Amino acid sequence: MSDFTHGFWPIYISVITLVSIIGTWVFLKSQTTRKLAPGEKPELIEHTWDGDLQDLNNPLPRWWLGLFYGTLVFALVYLVLWPGLGNYAGVLKWTQLGEYEEEVQKAEAKFQPVYAGFMQQDVATVAADADARAIGKNLFLTYCSQCHGSDAAGARGFPNLTDGDWLYGGDPDTIKATLTDGRAGVMPALGDALGADGTKAVAHYVLSLSGRQHDAALATAGKPKFEENCAACHMPDGTGMQAMGAPNLTDKVWLYGGSEAAIIESIAKGRNGVMPAVAQTLGTTSNKEAKLHLLTAYVYGLSQKR
């Protein structure tokens, strides 16, 4: 049953539906009242095809009419029992939401003992359990793979969860906090403050921090600008600050790309990265905390050497 924005639409849909069914019934009835009299031959309609294929004005077969009328009766019964006429809920009061919630409750009851067992274990122990990893992988594929990929290797702007490099920290408590509350990372745009030449100089200094090919003169010119504009978040040595999600610029791991052009773009235009609060999508069921625990363990285990 749909929610309509105006009271006219449920009435309109109901009238159209019922008129269509009744109109079909009346039309069919009006076209099937004639019967051939004893000895009367059916009328030949217009012409013959393929030599001997004739179109005759025979009455429709009774079995076919019965099936057609049966579909109309079925439609009326359906509309009485189930929603189909605007806001009318049907005698059975069925809804998609109700069916979904019933299935969820059955699933929760079925898996609750399994979840309860894992809830008694710490994240590291759960991450090492094959059954827990299988459940966690299904949760990850449902709630996380759209951004991080089915293999959790990430993409441009979406962190790789398998390499051990963490913007906010990779310990179990931090991972659970990330999943629970989400993250919002902001890199301010410094293009206006630095100018085109200053932006390029800082970019080359950033390239030098991770040992990438760079212009030494530009890097030297960019160092004081980096210390003035960037060190507060990325630290003077460029190793970053997990407390605020400022990435380490010395480890050759790049979220938006490590080329000169990509770094210049990041500095000039800034970046805005949002990690949604996954816990909000896990539902409000009694097993929500267990799902969060298993998902945390799966993500934690992705970067652990086993």
C-alpha cells in the first residue's frame, strides 16, 4: 500500500481499477452472447489465407471464456484480500513492510544464539574464527562493499582496508567507533592562500616526503609553506595525525592519488570525505550490537597477517 500526497489519487486509482475490471467483463459478455442455431454454418470473415486457412465467425470456446472470467473473479478477490485499491489495506492487512519485519524477526531468532556466542569473545578472537568471518563478510558485502569494493581494496577516495594503513586507527575500538558514528574528513582548500606557484612548491615537498620523484628546488621552497599551512594537521614531519584523520604523507599510500597533478588538486581544492554511520543501517533489532561486533571483527581481520 502506497502513501499518497493527495486524497484524490487513491480514489482515482480505485475507480480506474474497478471500471477496467467491470468494463472488461461487460465487453466480453456482449461479444459472446450469440450462438449458432442447429445446422447454421459459421460466417466466413473477409478472406482466406494460405490457400485454406479461413477466419470464421465461430463463438469463442467455453473453456477459454471460463478461464477469462476466472481471471476477472481472481482480480476482484485479490483486491478484497490484499491492498490494490488506493489506500485500502485489504481484509488480510498485508504489507511489504510487515512481511519484511516478520522475516527479520524469524532470522533474528534463528541466529541469536550464534550471535550471543560471538558477543562473549573479543574482536581479535572473533576475527580469527572462520564462521565469524563468513558472517562478517556477508555483512561487509551488504553494507560496505559499495564504497570499499567486494575485496575491501577500496578505490580513489575510498580507503583500502587490507593494507594496514588507517586514517583514524586500526585497533578494534577505533574501527567500531568508525562504523558506529561514521567519519567526516575535511582537507581545506589552500589554493587561494598559496597561489599557483606556492601550491606547486608544496606539492613537490609532499612528493619528497615519500621519496617520490620531485623537483628539489621546488621542494625546498615548499617546505616552509608546508610547515606554515599543513603541519598543524599532518605534523611537521608529514606523518599525519590519526586523531583527526590527517593522512601520513610519508608512506606512499594515497587516498586520492599520489601524482603531482593529484596532489596539486588536493592542496588547491581541498577534499571532503564522508564515511556514513554503518550502525544506523543495521536496524534496531536485538542483534544490532552483535552484527556491529562481527563487522568490526571482519574489518579488523582484513589487515591482520594470519
